[in-house]
Amino acid sequence: MWVQRVDVYRVKLELETPFVISQGASAGYEGVLVRVRDAQGREGWGEAASRPGLFGETAESVLGALDVLAPELLGQDVRAFRALIARLDRALVGNAAAKAALDVALHDLAGKLWGVPVRTLLGAPATGRDRFLTDFTLSLDTPERMAHEAQARVEQGFRALKLKLGGGRDPKADVERVRAVREAVGPTIELRLDANQGWTVPEALRVLQAVARFDVELVEQPIARGDLEGLKRVRGGQQPVPVLADESVCTPQEALRLVRLEAVDGFNLKLMKHGGFLGAQKVATIAEAAGLIAQVGGMLETDLGQAAALQLALALDVVRYGDLDMGMTLRPDQRLIARGGPRFDPETGELVAPTGPGLGVEKLNEALLGEPVAVYERG
Ligand SMILES: [Mg+2]
């Protein structure tokens, strides 16, 4: 139960099609994976997915951060994983994605040590739910192509869709996108929006007023991350769509500031920006105490990240929405999980959690990992 070794892998994976949001396009996935092993050979896995333009980290900065963080774990008792994660915060400020990789790997390992899923470690009742509705995220594109993609995903079984909007400073085109998708999928599919900071306050108000008639569930991050007063104006303006902070809420301190200002209706929680399960729980607790709603989402991540996010969504009562489609746009031969992990149920549009310990991932596709780029071992 002592941390014996940490292996770090640099991973590049291919997507079925490029993923486009208001801040730019991603042609593929580039991330860092960690494996934390104890002296008995048990192992826990975690992922650091970085998005430089949104959260400031790069694959290189993650490797540099892990060079500081990984040695902190060596020789430490896995059973004290929460104290170990706090120790990481003292060793290095910021660098949430790098910390998330180690935090998730430690939870996976601790779950295996005790023989329970991570959601049970986090406090979910053992008899609790094991499935969560997920949306599928539609990449920013023309209204016609987004409607076409929406239809195809509904045919695959998705009951909720998230539309990426806010590109090109063209509110009219955004309204058209929502209209085209709603007409394509009919009235029963949930629609959620994400502008990724792509609008100004007046643009946000214009779009949200206009799309309200298409029955929209929520909007993420309509305007620039730092403009909290502006978020409050969007939330309090003449429009009925609940506003969720995403890029604006990484730390618990940022969450508190948003609550004090009454700037948003809820938070989008992501392991990558809160530094893992522990940080996400802190932000979720603030949401719950303030009576806000919460969603669990993710970045452009692998199916390993999806397995982790599903455990988080199932563990927290405050989470109402799941944006848990991570890894689903990877080319099928580029998925990391070879055995175990979540399963999509096309009958209900839900993601079903495995019953196994930790993240429930039994085997990874090692061919996609290659050789470790760094190894930290207890001497
Ligand atoms: Mg978002």
C-alpha cells in the first residue's frame, strides 16, 4: 500500500473528425497519462488533458509539473490519499490538470486497495444509482451540418445534445444552429448550449432571448471568463436560460466569488480544472450550499477521463446534468480502455458505470501508450 513507482506516458490519439469550439479547432488528442503503482503491484491510472487557450496548461507544462509532484508520492501510504493530494497542492501552485492525473490515479488505486468503486470512496451509497444520462457535444459548424450530426447521434441513442456556439461573432447564425438542431431532432431531446466565452453581453442576451422558444436547458460560459459582472448581467437579463460558469470557475475561491455576486445559476465541474476529485468535491459543495445546479463535464479527454467523470457524477447529489461524452469522438481503434469501463446504453441514452473497484477499468490498450517518457521510483 506504499507508492512504489509512478510512470508517465505522453499520448497522442486521433479523432474521428476535428472538434471545433469558439476558441479554435482540435485535430487530435494530446495528453499525458500516469500510472501509480504500489509495492504489491496494484496500479491506478489518471489522465491530464490540457487546453492551453482555456486553462493555461500544455502537455509540456504537465510533464514539468509531474516532475515536481510525482516524487512527493513515493514511499507514501495510499490509504492516506486525501492527505497525499493536499500535499501536492503544497508542493506546487496551480497546474490543475497535472494534479488531476495523480489525484484520479490515487483514487483508482485506493478503490482497488479497498475493493470499492471510486464513487463509493467519494461517499455515494453502495446501493445508489449506477447510470447517468449523458449528452453528446456537437462541434461548432454550419446549422445544416450540426442538424445532420444531431440526427445521427439521436439515432445512436443520445437523448441530450450540447451545441457548441459563439464562433465568428454572428449571433444570428447561432440562433439558426439551435433552430436547425431542434427541428431535426424533435421536441423530446434535451438541448444545452456552450459559447465558450464567444459572445459579448448584448450578443448573449440576443441569442438566448431568441433561442428560448426552442426549449433550451442551459448555457455554459456565454462570455469572457474574467467578466463576472457581465455573467451576472446575462443571468439577470431578459432571457430565461440558466447560466452555468465553466471557464470562470476553477478554484473554490472563484466559486465563492461567483456565489457572492449571484452571477450564475450553476457550475460545470471538470476534474481537469479543479485538480481532480478532491478539488471538484470542494466546488460541488459550494454549489450545493448556495442552491446552485451542477453539471459534470470534461475537456477533450479519452475514455479513461470519461470513466473518472462518470464516477464523479454518480457520487454527488448536486449534479443534475452529465456532459460525459469524453472519448466518444476518438477513432474506435484509438480508445484507451481495452476491458471494463463505462458502457453507453442506447435504449436510455445513459452511461452505465462498471461495478469493479476504482474506476472500473480492467485493462488499457498498452499499444497506444508506448514507452513511459518519465519513471519515478522509490529508491
Ligand atoms: Mg464548457
